[in-house]
Amino acid sequence: MTHTRTELVALMQEHGLKPSRALGQNFVVDPNTVRRIARLADVGPGDLVLEIGAGLGSLTLALVETGAEVRAMEIDKYLLGPLTSVVAPYGVPVHHANALNANYDEILGGREAIVVANLPYNVATPLVLHLLEAEPLITRMLVMVQKEVGDRFAAQAGDEAYGAASLRVQYFADARVVGKVGPNVFVPKPNVDSALVSIIRRETLRVDPELVSESALFEVIRTSFAQRRKMLRRSLAGWVTEGVFERADVAETRRPEELTLEEFARLASSR
């Protein structure tokens, strides 16, 4: 029951709509792709799913097909009418909200939920980090993002995409790329491939905040990656105290992109 390309284009024309470049809108117009996303999200009866950036409802309808309870969030006021006309017959409420400051407790009714979303490049990283940092009701996510962003979310020490954002995700969750999506399934067609990323919140933080505070840990991470290609003795020159590298058992000749989260924690706690 989800949109074909012809149906979605007709819906846009009916309402006089064009994808917003400012909002980074690229609508999925391939039924197989949205059903694949819903399948990879691993949701079904008994699950509460929040779709962020529901657009014109293509993915929303695929999520409804799983039997999950679905709620939709959309920031674009011009999409609210057509989106509601598509999903309301299936019992999906539409919330007009900015995902970066929405009242999730109110929208979810205090229940835990899974986020499924097709996220534009300019909001993907801050939004995923916001949900991990501030919205504990969101227990896991399946997000479609530009490939380079997805690689960054899931990167491990030594990977080219590894950086401060990778470590921030690791602190709260386990992330992995579970699929790739080409540009031909979108309107308008983007210039890059997309990645599907599974992000599952950990029951406990990866680094015990009683051993090293979150602020201290990410201070050394941010400082290190400000000069990611330099050795730690250079990138951390203004941060270190005498004997830090020895106490942490981390060689000062290593580079930030080589260190695990646990090694950064040892540096932070050894200062």
C-alpha cells in the first residue's frame, strides 16, 4: 500500500509541492526500498515506532504494514496536510515538531520507542546524538543517512571515517551499517549513496562515569581530534600533565584515530 514513484509525484503535483532544498528533502519513491527499511528496523506488533521526517508517508505506510504502532513527526508545515491524508486512515497521528527540540515524552506518551527515519545530511549527526544524549525513551534507531555519515556513526578505531562523532555514538550505543541505498530511489535524485544504520542503545554507558566523567572524557577526545593527523604529544600538548601517557599506558606517538574509547578514558582519568 506504499507509494510508487508515479503516485508520489502525483501527490506532490496535487498539493503544489516541491522538495525543499533548505530542509534537505529527498523522498523515497521505491516500495521495495521502504519495505526493506521497515524489515531491517525489525519492528512489528507490540512495538511503538516514531518516524522522524515522515515526508509524504511512503516509509510510514511500510512501517504500518509491519503491524507496529506508528507515530509520525514532520517539521515542514506544507507537508502536514497531504501527509495526514495519507496516513490518518491507518491510525497514524502526525506531530508537527522539530526533532531537535520536540517533547518526546508527550509524543510517545512516556513509552519506549524505536525511531525509523530518512535523515537529511545537515541534521543527521546532531539529531542522532541528541536522541542518544537526551531522549532515553528512544531505545534503538534505524536511520537512512548519506553514506559518509553512516560510515562515521559505525566507525571503529583505525577506520578512515573514525572521529569524535563515532566515539560519541559508541559511548551510548552500538552502531553498524546494515545496508546501502542508491540514489535512484529518491525524488529528487541525490548525488551520493545512502547507508542504513542500526543504532541500539546500550543498557549501561560504555565508560563508567564514576571512573571518568563524561565531560572529562570528551574534552580529551575533542582536543585530540582537533588535530587528528598529529601524534598525541602534539595534539594534546596544551592538555597533558606530566606522566599522563605513562599512567594511561598510551604511547604519545600514536594518533587520535588509532585510539579506542577505552584508551581515551584511560587518558582522561590519568590526567
